[in-house]
Amino acid sequence: MSVQKRKIFEELDGILKEVHDLNMASAVLYWDQATHMPICGAHQRGRQLATLGAVAHEKFVGERVKFCLDELAGYEDLFEKDSYEERLLNLARKKFQKQRSLPGTFVAKVLEHQSRCYEAWLQAKDGNNFALVSPLLKKTLEYSRQYAQYFEHDHIVDPLIEELDDGFNFQIVNHIFLELRPKLVSMVETVLARGENAPSFLNSNFPLEKQLELNKQILNYFGYSFERGRIDSAPHPFMIHFSCDDVRITTRYKLNDVTETIFSTIHEMGHAFYELGVDKRLDGTMLASGASSGVHESQSRLWENIIGRGDDFWKVFYPRLQTFFPETFSSVNAQQFLEAINHVSCSLKRTDADELTYNLHVMIRFELECALLEGSLSIDDLPSAWNELYRRDLGIVPSHDGEGCLQDMHWYASYIGGQFQCYTLGNIMSAQFYEAACASDPLVRASLKKAQYGPLREWLTQNLHRHGQKWNGLEVLKKATGQELTLEPYLNYLKNKFSV
């Protein structure tokens, strides 16, 4: 590459890092809003987020970026294959073309609206009052449809799925769901037919200060670095990263159920491990993030379920839990606790669901958001439609909207569409990554038997995490496991765990 072209690439690289910094500044404001901000600051915060978002958008789709990309057209082949330069150019060109399709005024309006809608959702959820947020959700649906119309698509949800799970679309996701759903229903029916009673000891008194200290011990045990992160509480737990050395998580607490915070924390820790494992040479660039939402969920679900609900971990860690809450767990042995945290039942909340029924919750949401986008379902009818699908698929009905269509923040803080398929894709890929790790390195499985997780983390870092967003989800899955996406490892995992 000529000196002139190298200078143009360096200019492009510099502009993209400025855009990244603006987006990270927005992320800090969002984190503050979700964790510490006074509720009355919502309107101004929405304006601030809209301003930063518009500036970042305009800088990214500006004439200098267009000039650089035009001048470098065709030069990707002159870089070493899969090098930083080649992958950055490819990703920048793809995102530039996509973002240039979106007017800056539209981006600003949506960001401000989403901030307002999120705050309204918090109040609506607390009061079980869907009517409080439904007018704003109607606007969200309007913006979601408008977003999709800026791009070519076969199904209106395709652009929204692609935004979070590049490489997937309605046809692919729907095909996976149609194949998976009857198998899950059959497993659930088999387990429920055994008539196993739900344990009562998990519903007890768990003081908040002890839960806070327990979380720190869990995170320390797995190797989460508090020098590179922190943990706070939020109504809906999430992970957020500002740099490779600043990756934060949130969790939530129930005073009568300690498992809520245990598994929320381990889940978000899995997300954090992904971002903390990204090669630091990618820091400050658009490559310094996970490959897709589905791959990200594969990491959180791997740690939450395969590890966090597994025998090996609790055989070692359970005595610590007993020391925190002896009045509840001193008379309960590790095996009883394991059976309790893996008990299968039809529940109302996605985040409380066991591993067998969890994906049914996801499929309900996917069906509803597609119907909303297609126009066959209205926002006004969403609560009743939600309740009916829960009756159909899980045999239970929410008693109020707080445990129904208000339980997830996704539609109220982002777009409607493409928000939930990542969870099931993540479940499927979690088993695939785990199987590949154990098969490729005997030390991984041997260490897991001793509840030692360094070798597993190292395998995931080397084969997945460090690459960031150099490839999309399907590409990095194939590179790490040697296979295309397949249901077999996940189904085998469920069959073995639940003896079905």
C-alpha cells in the first residue's frame, strides 16, 4: 500500500475512534440513568443522549469517512487476511452504508424517545400500569417500522434482527424455532409428568448486605476483576463496557429469593468476561466488542447455566453459601440445593425460567414482536395477546401486566423487533462452545471437575473473546468450534441434564 493510502487509512482509523469515544460517552450516561440518576432527570438525559448520538452519527456518515472509504475501495486485499486493517475496513464499510441510510434527525428523535420511554416503563412496571407507557410504546412501534423501511428486506423484522445478530434473518430464526420448539415441549411434558414438587426453602429471608457480599465472593471466585469493573443494582440487570479495562455489571436483589441475584450476577459476569477478553489492541475501535448479541448471550448462558447451575461448582462453593445463610441452608445439602435450582416448572417470568422452559418465553416474545411489526397485533391488544400466548404455551396467565408484557425492558428502551432471538441463539451456541472447549483441551474438562475455571476462560479468550467483532456470530462460531450452528450439542446437554 502506498504512503498516501496508508495516511488515508490512518485518518479513517482516527475518525472511527472519535465516533467510538462519543458512543462510549453515551454509554456512561445510559449506565448512570439505569443505576444512579434521579428520576426527574429523565427528560434532560434523553436530550443529552440524543445530542451525543446525533453528533456521533453525523461524524460517522460524514464526507471525510466517505472520502476515506472511497479512496480505500479495493485495498482490503492488500492487507494481510484477517488483519486489523482488513477487518476494520470491511466492518466500517458495511456499517457506513447502513448508517448512511438513516437520517441524523431520525436517529436523534429515536434516542430521545427511547430515554423517555424507558423512564415511563420503570413507573409503569412498578405500578403494573401498562396504560401509562402504551402511548410511548405506540411511538416505538412507529419508529421500529420506520427503521425497517430504510433497508431492503424480505420480512419487516429482518433489519432489526440483523442489527443485533448479523447473519440471521426471520427465515433462519423462525426455522430454528420451529425445529426446537416441539422438542422442548416434549421434554417439558416428560419432566412435569414426574410430578416433582418445588422446594420451599429457596423462599426465605436473605438480608441485602449478605447478598451484596455473596456476589463479591462469587465474582472473585470466578476471576472477575474489580480493578477493571464494578457491580451495581438495576431494575433489569445488564452489562456495559466503556473500554477493555472498564466493563461493569448490574444485578438485582430479592430479599426472599437469593437465587435471583446469584444467577443474574453470574449471567452478567459471563457477558463481562467476553468484553474483558477482547484483544487490547482493538480497544477504542468498532472491533472492540462482541461479535453479536447471540454470541454474547452464549457466554452469559454458558456461565449462568452450564457452569453456574452445574454440580461441579456447587459441590465446592455450596459450603460458602451455607455460611452466609445458615438458618436457611444448614439443613439442606448440596444435592438438594442443586435439584432446587434446576427444578422445572412453568413460570411467568423469562428471567426466572428454568432451562427447559426458558426458550418458550423467548419464542412468545418473538411471535409477538413480529405480529406487532406486521400489523396483525396492536399495542392496545398486546397485554391480552401476551396473556393468551402464556396460556397456550405454558398453561399459566399473568395476574397483572407487571408480570406480563411489562416484565422486560427491551421494547421500552430500544426498538420492537429483533430483541429476543439472541437469547435462544445464545443457549444453542453456549453448548456448542462448551463442547468444543472440552473436546479440544483435556485440561478444560479436568479442571471443571475440580471447579477450577481458568482453562475454560483461557480457551474462550483465545478462540472467541480476543477477536472482538472481527467476524459476525456465525463466522466466529465456525472458527471456534469447527462447525456451523447446530442444535445437537444443546439438545444433548438438556437430555443428559434432565434425563429426558
